[in-house]
Amino acid sequence: MTSATAAPGTRAPAAPVTGGNALAGTRTLIRFALRRDRVRLPVWILALFLSTLMTANSFRTLYSDPEDRANAVRSVDSPAGLAMSGPRHYLTDDGFGSLLSHQMIGFTAVLVGLMSVLIVTRHTRAEEETGRAELVRSAVVGRHAHLAAALAVAALADLALALLLALGLTGLGLEGVDASGSLVYGFAHAAAGLVFAAVAAVTVQFTAHTRGASGTALAVIGTAYALRAAGDSGTSDTLSWLSPIGWVQRSYPYVDNRWWPLLLCLLCAVGCAAAGFRLSTRRDVGAGLRPQKPGSPTASAALTTPVGFALRLHRGPLAGFGAGLFLMGAMYGSILGDAEDMLAGIDEIEEALERIGGASVVESFASMVMVVLTVVASVYVVTAALRPRSEETAGRAEPLLATGLSRSRWVGGHLAVALGGGTLVLALAGLGFGLAGAASTGDAGLVPDLTGAALAYAPALWVTVGVAVVLFGWFPRASRAAWAVPVYAFVVGYLGQILQFPDWTNNLSPFGHIPRLPAADMRWTPLALLTLVAVALLWLGLTGFRRRDLETK
Amino acid sequence: MTKAISVSGLRKTFGRTRALDGLDLSVGTGEVHGFLGPNGAGKSTTIRVLLGLLRADSGTAEVLGQDPWRDAVALHRRIAYVPGDVELWPGLTGGEAIDLLARLRGGLDERRRTELVERFDLDPTKKGRAYSKGNRQKVAIVAALASDAELLLLDEPTAGLDPLMEVVFQDVIAEAKAAGRTVLLSSHILAQVEKLADRVSIVRQGRTVQSGTLGELRHLTRTTVEAETERPATDLARLPGVHDLRTVDEATGRIRFTVDGPQVGTAVRALTDLGVRSLVSHPPTLEELMLRHYGDELAANGHGAGADGHTTAPGTDGEPR
């Protein structure tokens, strides 16, 4: 096995694939991968660990007496509530541990899966795609070494998280959060991570491109989540048993502490990984199992206009965010009918809702959800508005700007997509929220109301685009600072409501000036002013870009 | 002859790096102009200033009678550009990229596009991410040549092409020249410029160090002479203008030396007096010109610069005198 790599120089020349030779160099590659990821991995692991720990700790005050916990349990006991959390069996126990497992595992398992998928694709397919793997493989490195090293790194990261969680949660000393439960809780995460790492080991064999490989693996995670959501919300949980996320949730940490569902994950992981190794021998380095589809040999007329071209580059993220926000809106909408029951008894949120005002809990809750939806939309807007910058640094702006395309029209195409696309995804979020909300409350009027409420945020998105363009035009190297806008908007607009930040903090965010529909009344003045600000920022940014040097490679 | 490009005293700094340090360049309409220099000499920076992608700190630049910064867009309709490092959009096919670039420049000649795609043996249905460096370059070359540009700015356009494709490239550039287009061809591959260029400018550390026709430049430099004589010719070293005299073969008495242009006659007369049996001379290759200009960078190699340069290009223009 890997010990064969201790003295790679002394090994006999390559024997057939089957021997230990196929893994030669794995240990070095693992160390190399850990070195490359020395910042990335700790950030992922600590973020997952700390957010779990903070959530668990917040239960102390959130559900201080048993009455609150019983309320919390009751509030999720609906198909929608269960779809967003986990299997109903957790509700038989109202301890802190059970609450934590129920509310968190489904969600964090997705994130651990994401981390593991990204680790595997980054150290296998991305290496091949850039051609670095070829260089490495020409040395004394076995044909399975890259994949083995990537899986090992993913497993190490997953195990580190598992141990941290087990130790950290036990150390919290929360009633009902004991050591044996915490151990299962931690390893439930590791199990989920391993399964999806192994899934990625298969998907990287099929396509020659990193994005395709991680995209396919993420689709598997999404499907797994959807299956368990469907299974948990229904009467039969057969569907949940088809999903690795369903399995880890069924280890019932702090409730039953079952290990065998995790073993199921391990078996599945081993099976997938074996398939991955097997498939990798049936393709060439750098190639995928699926042959490359030829594309169009000529460009359509629409592609050669600035906006059409920008739209082509943006269509993936635009479609993704559009669909994602529509579904996210629908998800919140589906629980709108239960909102009153769900939120009853959670003091902080009730108080926050009261401050927002509004005729009913439904309206106040809808206004609060709107903030979350617009923050996600602003994430899209920032990625779209920063696209010209990434095109520039990748060296792809240069040949275009050497044609008859002016700088303003080039950036203009991207901005048109950012502004229009941002407005579109916002409308879709509102529409999804409205449609599902109307279905769950029986109030058809919510469809236009909530779509309109979402669209009221559009001027704030345009200002966000404006901020990004000003940075791009005048301080290109600091373009990424535009991310501060959505982050600030989220912290102040969402957490600030609950934690009662002073008013002026809200006024600094463009989103803070939008009337909080549907709870508040519509006011047109702030929208008009924000639109003017956006226009001014766009003009300023374009002026800056016309005057500066283009950055080239 | 009218000027397609005239640049004088161009300066450009990036932070502390001085990329251009008073560069001059003059390219006549209809000529193929070689723009030579080692990596980092400022060739790409100059071309980007000519395209209005960078703004010069000082100095003047005029392209086709217009200001490249102010009139960038109007100018770009008359210019085609092939960057040295072509980056394509990973999701767009090569064919789409060609159409995009050429149409944004103001339209393309479909017949010529088809012909060029065939000649360069390019598969236009592949996605940008699947192309090798050479194929990405072909995409940019086809896009540049398929439209009717008056001026071609080519920045090391063949760095990734194989020798067969380089021949196709030379043919295509020769055709462009015959069609009356002006070409600025930057390169550090000397043989290529030698075959195509009417005039060359040699730049170094952001400055033009030499400019002229190949003939003029050669006049300024030394001719290499190899000769066998009946009597020993080692005394030749004392003649003015003769350098680097070495005996190549003791047995036959074959010697080799370089001689400054104006002194060629004296040297040949001296050889005749010594009973010359064979005589080969050739004009300096661009390799030698470059080595002369960058010789100080090669100081570590001793004085070998001029003497060994021509051995890499045997028989180029060999002509007995």
C-alpha cells in the first residue's frame, strides 16, 4: 500500500496496474494537498464546527425552560417543518440534543458533503484539467495516487470535523448533550462527508471539466436532500432510506445513538470509491469517460452583440440563482401558513416581528423572509457585476476590447445582465414565495403582494451593482470589496432585527431604506432616490474604467 | 511613404517597473515590420498602447493617423490584433469566438473564414477549454485575418504553432502584405521575422536600439568569413575591422573571422594574396544581430557572442565572393 512510497526511487519499473505501484507517491501527494489547503480546510472545518457549537449554545437561552422546547417541537410538527428539518422520530424526545440533531444534521450534512466534493474535485479533475496532473504523473507516481490522495484528504478533513464536534459538543455541558451522543453526532457528519467524497470520485471520471464534475456531485447531494425531505414530510420514509443524508439523520444522535446507519454510509462510500478507481483505468489522463460534444461551428447573430454575449456568459449562474431563489421562496412560502404556530414561543423572534409591525404575524414574517431572499439575490448581483473584472484578469477582455467594441459597451453588456438578471431573480423569489404562500395560507392575494414586495428591493440591488462598478472602475484590485454590501445587508437587516442594532447601522445599507413590504406601507421616494444613486454610481464607475489601463496578463 | 504607425519617446511605468523608456517606432504603410526583442523588452506593452488598452505616461503615438487612446474604437475597426497569449471563453466554441471577435470588429469575409479554418486545420466545433495553446492561437489568427483590417498587430503570433502551421502562417502574412496591408509582427523568433519583414526595429529594456531594413542593419554589422588559404592567414587579425579570428582546422589551415562591413574588401584582398583555396561568407543572421545587442547579457559566456552565433544557422545566404 502507501508504505511502498517510502523510497520511490528504488522501486522496480512500473508493473501492471494492480500492484502497490498504482498507489506510489500517494503519501507525498497527501502531504502536498494538505499544504496547499492549509488555509482552506481549517476555515471550512472551523466554520462548520463553530456554527454548530453556537447554535447548540444559543439553545440555552432560546429554549431555557421545557415549555419552550415543547413549543419548538410542536412548531416543526408539520409536513413543511419536517421537510426542512428531519425525521419525525426526533420529536419523541424534547431534550437539547434531540433538538440540535433534528434541526442541524440535514443542513450541515449538505455542507460537509459540499466540502468533501470540492476537496476531491480540486485535487483530481482540476489538476488534470490544468495539466498539472500530467507533470506529476510523469514522476514516480502511481495511476491511482491522485484519487487516493484526494479521498484521503477528504477523509482526514471529515474525521477532524467529527472529532472536533464530538469533543466540542460534549464540552458544552448542555443538559442532554452527552459524550456518547456527541460522538455519534460528530461521526454522522464524517459519514456524510465520506459518501459524497466517494460520489465525487465517480463524477470526476465522467467529464473532463472540474465544473461539470463538481456540479454533478452537487446535484447528487441536492437529490439526496430532496429525497429525505420528501420522505420525512410524508407518512412513509422509504424515500428517506434512499438518501445518505436520510441515513445519517437516522443514526438519531442523543436519542437512540445508532451506529449502523453510519456503517451503511461507509459501505456506500467504499463502493463508490472502488467504482471511481475502476472507472479511472478506463480513460486517459485529462480525458473524461463521456466524449466531448462538438458545439456550433459558427456564432448566432445574437451572440455577437454585447448584451447577447454577456448573457451567454452569465446564463449558468443566472439560471441557477433564478431556480434556487424560486425554490427558496417557495420553501418559505410553504411554511407561511404555519408561521404563527411555529414562531409562537420564540421570544426573540416575536419581539423582532412586533418591531417590524404589520397587521398579522404572516405579514411580519414575510417581510423578514424578504430580507433573506434579497440578500441571496444580491449575492448573484455581485458575482454578475464582478464578471468583467474576472474576464479582465483572465485576459479575455483584451481581445474583445481590441475590436470595435468600446469599453462602455463591453462593461455595459455585463451590467445590463447584472441589473436585469438581478431584478429577474428577485421577482422569481417573490413569485415562489407568493405562490407557495398563497397555497399554504389560502390567500391568493399573496402572489401579487409578495412579488411586488420583492421587486421593491430592486433599486437596492442596482445600488449594489453600482458599488461593484465603482470599485471595478477606480480600484480594480479592490473589486472584491463589493462583497461587503450583501454581507453587511445580511448582518444588519436580518441579525440586526433580532439583536436590535441601532438605527443608523441600517441606514448605511441600501437595503435598509426599502419599505418593509408587506408589513409596512409602500413609499416611493426612497426607491426613486436609490435608483438615482445607482445611476450616479454606474456613471462614475464607467468613467473610471474608461480612464484607466486595462490589466493584462 | 506614409506612416501607419509613428511612435516617439513613449514611456510607461507600472509601479516601479519601467516597461517603456522612450521607445520610438515607425512603420510605413504596406510594410511588414519586425518588432524584435527579448521577453520583457516592452513589445507587448507597446502594442497595447497602440491599441489604446494602456495609456502611455508620456510620448506620442499615432496609428493610421489617429490617436490610439482617444479614437480607440474607431481605430479598432481598422486594426486586427492577435495577442501572444490567447485566452478563450471556456464555454464558447472556437467558431463562435472567431465570429464574435471578427463581427465586433465590423464584419468578416465568410469565404475567407472558411478557407483559413481549413488551411490552419482548425476544428471550430470544439469548446474553448478543450483547445491547446496552438489552437487558441489559430482561433485568434483566423479571426484577425478573416476581417478586412488595414493594420495587423501580431504579438508573437506563432509561439504555439507547429512548424507546418508556421509555414501556413507565413504564406498568409505574405498574402496580407500583397493585399497592401500593414503588419507589425513582434517576435523573438528571428528566422520568422527574417523571412517576412521588410524592416525591423530592435527593442531592448523599453527603448528602440536599432531600426531599419535588414540590409541596412547588416551593413552596420559584421560579415562572417570562412576561408582556406595556402599560406597561414593568422596575420589577418592585425587588419582593421577584423575580429574573432580563429583557426577552425589546423590540418587544412581553415580559418574563420568576422569583419566589419566597410572592411570586407580589404580582408578579401588580403586573403587573395595568401592564395585562397576556398572562401565562404555570409551576411549576419538576426541571431547575430541580437547577440550583438544583448551580448552584455551573455557576458558570462565570455566573448563567444559573435563568433558562435552563426553556427546555429549554417549556410544562410551563403555566397562566395
